[in-house]
Amino acid sequence: MTLSTEMITGAKKRAEIKEQYKRFIGRKILFILFSIILIFIIAGVAATLGSYPITVMEVYSIIFHGLFQNPETTKEIVIWNLRLPRILMGILAGVGLAIAGAMLQGILKNPMASPFTLGIAAGAGFGAALAIILGAGLIAGKYLLIGNAFLFSLIPTFVILGLARYRRATPETMILAGIALLYIFHASTTLLMYFSEPEAVKEAYFWMVGSLGKASWENILPVSIVLMGCTIPLMWKSWDVNVMGAGDETAKSLGVNVERTRIFIMVIASLLTAGIICFTGAIGFIGLVAPHMCRMVIGGDNRFLIPASGLFGAALLLGADTVARTIIAPVILPVGVLTAFMGGPLFLYLIMRKRREYW
Amino acid sequence: MKLKVKDLEFSYAHVPVLKDIRIELAESEMLGVVGPNGAGKSTLIRCIDRILKPQHGTILLDERDIKDMHLMDLARKIGYIPQSSSQIFPATVFDTVLMGRRPHLGWRSSEKDTEKVLETLQMLNIEDLAMQDINELSGGQQQKVFIARALTQEPDVLLLDEPTSNLDIRHQLEVMDIIKNIVRERGISAIMAIHDLNLASRYADRIVMMNGGEIFDAGDAASVLTPENIKRVYGVEAEVNNNHGRPYIVPIRPVR
């Protein structure tokens, strides 16, 4: 081969790789669009289902009209005041939990990590049990339960932050500290329940499973604010988390302050999780399953994984809630039961067909 | 001098690992660091890249103390090539090499960065791997990807932590040739920790022999890789032959 033909084949190959890379990115964007469409479809279906029959077309026209005037007819009130807040809460919670899960998996470099890995759900559960059973808490009035769940769910995060001053913030220390706190909170919750009335125990227990039943317009606003406020900084750090995926040493040599970034993301992801579960209870599995499913399709680049996991997680949670509302209607199951029931087998299936250690 | 290490001391929780280390690295020089397990080779390399913080001593890069440099500035000057991959989640070779651009850009990568990645992949002859997952590659291919990542970083100094330890003989030679060529052509300086004394003898311009966290001897291969030094540092009786002007070490038996 002469030098010039060599150069031509070289240039050709380059163009080819570039084309492949662009296609790869195209696939990621396509998946994100697909997830958005999925959310709209499931939301449309979810709004028609329930004890009061309303068709899809009616749903959309009611939503459209409701934007300009207050709901008056029964149908309008059912959609606007009952079904829509529940659907929106499902979307927001799905987005937030999935993103928090994706980022915690990223910084802890652990495929088993979820929004609850660091003891967040256990803390929230104890806070809620305290409010339900003893009526005691740090905030009085109607926000007692929400405030308690929120504040207690952040305790593990602060304990880990404190530990990080003495020990380096490695994934191992953080996970082990999280597990220690989880046991402490579980034991405290159990002790509390042991000495209380059955009704209160039942209520506290089902709070922990998680449901969208308490969704209302009043709750949508704070959750949206938390979600926006946390997602932006997480997106901003997404490339640093990519680099950290190559190992702490490599990341440091590429100029990333590994420990500080890890702590920063832990705090933001914990806030995000706490801001959601204080309204819904600890809905499990979405934050674990959604990021893994997205990684299988679009790979591990966090710049795309964050939006993809969020949107796909929203579709999953919304789908699960729709099933939870209808499967043995008129009984409405807590969505947390459904996500665990769906997530468990789904996860086993994914593990069975894995291509290598992780996808 | 490109890089100067002065009176470096490092200890892990009061166990001293490095003592009184003094090293100078010239421009476009390849320095081999040899020594038995636990001699402190990897620790030295990590201190130079500020992955570890030494308790004592200074490291000057172009006469500037690296302690005073911003992490991103340092990352534009020094590239680090790890021994093996610790990637858990999937990442394509292309994206892995693109990470080398991190010190040079913000959130988005530009066309220029894409070109840089393609150029480097082509130079190392691994463009066919571009879309494969890093964890599905062999050790030799992975090592080339790490070299590519460090090169897109466009550093002045390369640090290598036993680049050949997991490789078969063909890949050992390929990887060492690549590094040697880069050092020549781009005027990059390199420090590599290496176990294989014969590879060190063949490729390094100068050799530093470490033992118990201290520098035992330094100089060209012929003056450092002597039977006496090998006996004292490794506790191994060895024969040193002359192989085209470079010492060739044949280990015989451990000293009893």
C-alpha cells in the first residue's frame, strides 16, 4: 500500500467511527424520546381508569379546558383534583428516585446501590413512625409526618458526612456506615412499634411501603422544586461521575476532586430522595431497576443516563401505580408493593441474561 | 529539568513507605523505577501525581511546586496510566479515551475533542475497538486504551504503574515500543514503575532502584543492574550478560 492510499483508508475509517459514535448518541436520544412518549401514554390510560368512567379523549379535553377555568362538573373534578395530582406525583417521584439511584450507583461504584442504600429510607421510616405512633416530632401541626420523615431521612447522610472528616470518603466506608445506620433505625422503629397500638403500627408500616395515595396539588409544588433544584447540579457533575467510574486514581489524575465530588453527589441525591419519600413513603426498586435497565440500552454515560433513567423510572412508577389501582379494584394497593413485586422478578431476569458481570 | 522530587517522605498511618527520595527527570527522558514488592514504586508514582499527599518534601514541575497547582492544571501536565481497569459500569473505548479531555473542557465535548480521540486511537492502531466495551477487551488492549486516554490529555509527563505486568510478551513489547516512541516524538518525559528488569534495561534511559522506601542506586542500566545490587536488593543471585550493550539479567536462585 502506498502512503496516499493508506491515508485515504485511515480517513475513511475515522469517518466511519465518527458515524458509529453519532449513531450511538442518536440511539440514546431516541431512548429518551421513547420514554417521554411512554409517560404520556401511561398517564393518559391512568387518567381514564378508576371507579368513574372517562374516555381518553375526554381526559385530554378536560385537562386542556381546566387550564383556563376551574373544574366544575364531576368528571372535571375527578380528573383535576383526584387523578392528575396522583399521576404527576408518580412522574415526579419516578424521575427523582431513578436519578438518585443512578447517581448513587455511579459514585459508590456499586450496582446494588439505590436511593435507600445509605440508610435514607430507614431514617425516614423511623421519623414517620415517631410521628404516627407518638405524635412526636420536630415540626408540629399538619406537617409533622412529612417534616419528621424528611429530617430523619437526612440523618444518615450527615453522619456519613461527619465520618468523612476522619476517614476518606471511599465507597466502602460510605456503604458500611449506611448499613450500620440502617440497622440502628430499624431497631429503633421496631422498638417503637412493639409498644404501640396495632392500628398505629399498621399505619406506620404501610407508610414505609410507599404509595401515591396522599398526592395533592399542595404536595406537587415542593416536590417539583426539590426535583429541579437537585437534578441540575447532578447533571452538571455527570461527566465527573463518568470519570470516577474509571477508578478513583484515574479520576484524580484527570483533575477530579474525587472525595469532594462523591460527598457532594451523596448530599444532593439524599436531599432529592428525602424530598420525595417524605410525601410518598419509601417506594422501593424504582431507583435500583430503572438505571440498570437504561444502562443495558444506552450504556453508562451519565450525561445521558440521568435523563434516561429519570424518564424511564417515571414511566415504570406510573405503570406500577396504574396496575396497583386497578388489579383488585376497588381496593387500591400501595404502589410500593407493586414496584417490589414487578421489580424483583424483572431484576432476576436481567441478572439471568446479563452479558458480563454487569451490563 | 522537567521534574524534580526533593526529600520526599510518605507514610501510611505512621508506617513509613518513602524516605528521603530525590529524583530528577529531564525532558524527553524515560526513567525506569525498579525494586522488589513493597519498595514504594507505586507510592512514589502516586505522590508525583498528587493521588497521594506526601507528608514531607517538594515536587517541582517546571520549577513550580505541584502543591500550589490547581488539580485541573496538574491534570493538563501529568498523565497517569493505571495497571488495570476498575471500570464497573459499561463504557465504550471511545468514551474512555474522551475522558482524557476532561481537564481541557467543561460539560460538553466539542468536535475538536472527537478529532483528538480519533487521532489517538488511530495512532495506537486501536480504532477498530472504538465502540467496544472496555471491560470486554484483553489486558493488552486495555493498556493501549489507557495510554490513548493519557495521550488525549496532552501531558508533558507520563506516569506508568507497571504497564506490562498483565501482558503477554508480544503486548509487552508493543506497549513499551509505543511508550518509547511517544517519549521520543512528542518530547514527553516518562516515569514508569516496572518489575521486569530486562524490559527496564532495554527501554529506560535511566534506572532508579528502590529498596525499603529508599533509593538504593540510580544511573544507567549497566551501572544499576549489577549482580551485587540485585543480590542486596532482591536477595537473588543473578547473572548479568551483555546484550548489545545493555545488561541482560538471568536470575539463578534466591540467596539462602
